[in-house]
Amino acid sequence: MRTATHAWPGGRPPTAPRTLARPPAPVLPRKHDWHAVPRELAVLLAGVVVYFGVRGLTHRDPATALHNAQRVRDAERTIGIGVEDPVQSSVVWSDQLVAVANWVYIWGHWPVIVATLLWLVLSHRPVYLHTRDAMVLSGAAGMLVFALFPLAPPRLAGIGLVDTVTEQSSAYRVLQPPAFVNQYAAMPSLHVGWDLLIGIAIVTAAARWWVRLVGAVLPLVMAWSVVATANHFVLDVVAGVLLVLVSLAVVVRLRGRRKGASP
């Protein structure tokens, strides 16, 4: 028996209207947070002033600083990392290598730090906040060590190493005026520590591989420079690296807890 069917015009049921595929929304350029720049610059400038001011007012007893330098040198020999002499010897024979070491020490620190922080605050604010807070924390801890453990750098320790930066460059005295610099605040090396922090930020935030490579190489080159120019012992470098890594870990954990996320 034939069952009754509903009659449709044209003999076929109507099909669902076809929806046209919408083109993907255009990717808008990232908006830079220019309003945050003056505020963050003021915060960082205040931190720099406090850092250099306290550093310049810390204990300046040369006898204690020289004694501590000998202690550091003895400890390095015991551990087997006292390589300041051969590292500088591999550089001072060539004026070009000395110029490179000086250039890295002078221009690879504060100019790179300021430029990177400006880039981060404009385009990568979460990375900027971690970097800024870790700098503040490690700087505060560093000033405490400066005051409690004055240390003459190798160039002032009377061990026969040459102060290549002071002898062959005047730009350093422009970037770090002598009135604000404590010559006996070598431990820890924030030159290397903060360059490591900036390198981590660059590797984390950069999209291009060659920029990430620059961030990875930056602290290594600075570590070579501070030893080659006789501005830090190897143990100063180790202390600076450990201080910054611990500070960054503390900052990341605290910010993770504040947001209710797993660190």
C-alpha cells in the first residue's frame, strides 16, 4: 500500500539556506602601551638613583676589600675556577680584542637594558613585569652584599691584572660617574646577572630566531668581558647569576600565586 507523502513544490523538500563563509578578521597591529612608558621610566629611574646612591655610600675600607679579594682568589683556586689571569692574557696582546672587551662591558649593559625594557613595556608587558621585579629584588639583595662584603675587583686587588676599561676608554665614566660608584662593590656581578635577566626576557618574548640568539649570547659575552677587563672575579659572576635566577624564581612564584595560577 502506498503511503501518503507531503507534497513539496517541485517535488523536493527545501534545503537549508547556504551560509557564506565569512573571511577571517584582519589581524590588527599590536597596540603599544605608550601611556605606561613615563610611569615605568620614573620607577626605573628612581631605582637606578637609589641603587647607585646606596652603592656609592657603602663601606669603602680598602684594607677589608683587599683582604676579601684574597679570600675570593683562594676560594677560586680551591674550586679550580681561578682563570682571571689566562682570560685577560688571551685579550691584552691585541688592541682589537681589548677594544671589543671594553665595548661589551660599557655598551652591552645599561644601553641594552634600557632598550630592552622599553621594548618589553610597549609590547610584552607580562615579561616586562617579571624582569622589572626581578631586577629590583636582585638589586636590593646586591646592595646588601655590597655593604656586608666589600670586595676589590681584580684590577684593584694588586694581582697584576690591567684595568683595560679605565686605561683605554673614557665612555665608561660618562655612563657611571665616579661619584656614584663604589670601587669595592664587585660581589656579586650584576653586570652579568642583569644581562642574564635581560637575555632571558629577550629569549622569552622575541619572535625571530636571531633575536633570541642575541639574548642567549648576551650574558655569555658579558661574563667573558667582565673577567677579561679585570672588573670581576669568576666567583663574582657565579654569585650574580645565582642571585638573579633565585630572584626571578621568587618573582614568578609570587606573581603566579597572586593570579591564582600554578607557578
